[in-house]
Amino acid sequence: MLKEFKEFIMRGNVVDLAIGVVIGAAFGKIVTSFVEDILMPPIGLALGGADFSNLFINLSGKDYPSVAAAKAAGAATLNYGIFLNNVINFVIIAFAIFLLIKQINRMQRPAPTAAAAAPTTKECPHCLSTIPVKATRCPHCTSELR
């Protein structure tokens, strides 16, 4: 059983999947940092100094200056600013993956084959010999071709 498990783990698909998960997690952290630290501050400034990560609706009726203060007090909150940050993270990651897959698919397309090219020969309808497509008379039977 241990040998079968080792063969399963070492199979290419499982190793590739594990590598993809690790790289995806690291890429997710980079995008999260990009959104929270680089993208959202200018957007918040353009919207009047709003910090999206601190946008929340307090359901307990008390006033708290930030989401962290409300969580520390145990207040129930709807953290829609954090949700907006996560939606933006998802859209950026999905777009980056789309671009990556598009490039991979472009590189994997098969090259045009000779079969897809226009034919250069045809058969004579009278003697069935092979002749060039542009021929107007068969060189074998001398029949006129259309």
C-alpha cells in the first residue's frame, strides 16, 4: 500500500497540481498586497479619503472607529469594505490567470500542416493520372481540362 501511495504521489499530475497550488497561494498573496497596499489607497483618496478596509456597518448600535475596534469589542458588523477588497483581488487574479492560459493555449496550437494547404495537384478526369492544378491539358492523354 505504501508503494502504491508513493507511485500515486510521484505521478506527474499530482506533482504538477501541488506546484500549482503553492505558486497560486504565493501569487494570491502578491495580488492581495497589490490591491490593499497599492491600488486601494489612491482609489480611496479619489473617493474622499475612504479606507475600504474600514468600511463596515455596525449592527450592535454602538459607535466604533474601525473594524478592528468593533471586532475587539465583540460587536456584530457587516464588513463590506473588506468584501470589496476581496472582490477586487479575485477579479485581478482571474484576469491574470485568463491572460496566462490564453498565452499557454497560443503556444500549444498545432502548426498548420501541409494537409491544410491548398492542393497543388489534381487527377485528370479522363485517364486519372496526377497533374498540376493549373494544367489546361493532360500531359498523359492530351485531353483538354476545364
